[in-house]
Amino acid sequence: MRAINWSSPASLLERMIRYEAVHDIRDWNDLRSRLDPPDRRCYAFFHPAIPDDPLIFVEVALTRGIPDSIQDLLASDRVPSAGADATTAVFYSISNCQPGLRGISFGHFLIKQVATDLKREIPVLERFVTLSPIPGFMTWIRAHDPALARRSEENIELCRDRLLASAIRYLLEVKDGEGRPRDPVARFHLGNGARLEQLNWMADSSEKGLRQSAGMMVNYLYDLSAVEE
């Protein structure tokens, strides 16, 4: 595992822009805002055979509480904090980089190692959470409640209560053929020992966020003392 920062080789930074799979990196200024401030971190796994090309990377924000909006977390005009006074480490983007390794999950190892290293660096950290999309939610809604899907496209705020209730049902009750959460992000984090901590309305108002998740995002919490159990 290695840290990636604004001083990393330009070829590596270019790959980050290309590989980012969750929240598109718009330009070099956007990338710098994710790597350079003292309250931002990025870590990646590398293989000796391809030492300059990451296998997977995770972007981390250091905050004073659990965030409920990706817009606020990534705002270009936000005022960075010192980082050292943070209480919460937020894993807000995990990107797999090598198509040939699709299906081999390194993410849970990366998250746990990053959390351990950050706790060592910043002992006052109290929480390790994600700010995650619900990528399968609207596909499920369109199949199981098409009327709600149509109404939400006309006026999503009028559908807020029904969409929140449906999201809770989707995350807690809807399973795949093997009895695991149907949503792939929920399946990943809950299967790796996290718990569902908070559901956030209109946390991602981008076109992609609305199309996939009705704008909602989830905080999954990693309790390091209980994650292995």
C-alpha cells in the first residue's frame, strides 16, 4: 500500500483521473483538491509487476463529523481543515483500476489497512465511515414500483418519504439468490464487517446520483473493534 499525493508522478495522477469510478474528477484542479489539502488522503495497492499502475485506490476525507452530502465534501470553494483535529475518516470513493482483476476484491483489505494506519497517525479519530451510493436502488424501484419511479422523475421532493422508506426496505430486506444484500455496495461493505449507520436524502444531486440512487447516499460505519467479528 502506498499513499498518493499531489507530489506523486504525473503519470500516476493521470491514471487516477482515468480510473476514478464513483465521482468523476473534472480536471487537474479537482484532482488537486482531493490530494493536496491536509484534510484529504488517498491510498492505493500496487503490484511489483506494475509498480506505477494501481490495482485499487481509495479517497479519504478527514472531517469533524459524519458527512451527509458529497456536494459539500467535494465543493471547490470549501475551506480545508487542518486534518489533525478530525474526528471522522470518510472513505468516499473506491475505484478498481484493472479490468483483468474484476471480481477479485482488494477493497476490504485496503479499507482496513488505511483505517489502521490513520488511527495510528491521528489517534483522536473516533469513526471510520463511508459516504456511498446505492447504485442498484432506482433499477429496483423501476421494476417493483414503476409508478413511484415515474412520479420521482417529475418531482422527486414530493416522493421523498416514499423513496426513503423504499430505500430502507431495499437496503435491509431485498436479497440476491444467495441471501446477501442485492445492492452491490451494501453487499461489499456489510460483508466486510461494516454496519449501515445513516441514510442521507439528496446527498448526491448529480445526474448520475439521481439516476442510480434517487440522490440518496449511505454512511456505512466500520467499528475497528468489531469488524472482524
